[in-house]
Amino acid sequence: MITLRDYQDKIADWACKTVSQYGIAYLAMEVRTGKTLTALEAAKRYGAKKVLFLTKKRAIPSIQKDYEAIGKPFDIVIINNEQLHNLVDNDFDLLISDEHHRNSAYPKPNTGTKIIKQRFGHIAQIYLSGTPAIESGSQWYHSFWCSNNSPFRYY
């Protein structure tokens, strides 16, 4: 088992509460501060049974290592966004999207974002980004658009 840093513990607790209440949370944390571990711990506290973790291909081994470090408290499928269209499973109760700023395309959502919305928009979601440098408010809209729980869902 691994011990979280104090700030990770607080953020994991906040994310768990936020996802429980609103069905969505965005962890915009500095690069190399442990967003992955924090999100996995939040998923554990949330009581997730099966998690879909979307990331870049090169990050998969690191995420698997963090998952093992927290004790494998739930089932997990870790894939890169480019393989999302090949995914057969739909029985997830939580989605974690790493580098989520890539889903903020404007003026139209990209293909991966559309797949997330169509297949997983109804489940709880946690977004991670160390660089959420959104250029316009419209990009924030599209970043959250893939969840039915978007704070902008009525617009």
C-alpha cells in the first residue's frame, strides 16, 4: 500500500464527495503532483466497482503501477483514447479521463469526445489535467460536454 501526501488525501476526499454529489469532478493539478494516484484513490473512496481509465499509451504502465499500489480495490480497464472505439465493455460505473484537456475541441467535439459522451456520458466521471490551458470559455463547455452531468448541460 502507498501513503498519499496530505494534499492528495484532501483532493481525493473532495473528488469523492464531488463525484458522489454531482457525478463529475475535474482535477486540474500541477504536472507531476500525483493526479493519477489521487484519482484512483478518489475512485476507491467513491466505491467504484469497475473503472474505465482513458490515457495516453505511454502512461499505461505507470497507471497500472499506481493501481496496484492502492491495492486493486476495483476492476479497471486502462486504454489509450485511440483504442476507445475498440472497447467492448460498457458496464463501468466510473470513467477517469487523463489529459482531459484534449476533449476541449472547439467549435465541434472530436471523435473521441463524441464516443465518451455517447457510451459513457451517463456514468460518473473524473477528469485530470496538468495543463488545462483553455483558450476560450467555449472550450470549457466542450471539455465537460462528454458528461450528462456537465455543469453546462442546460446550455
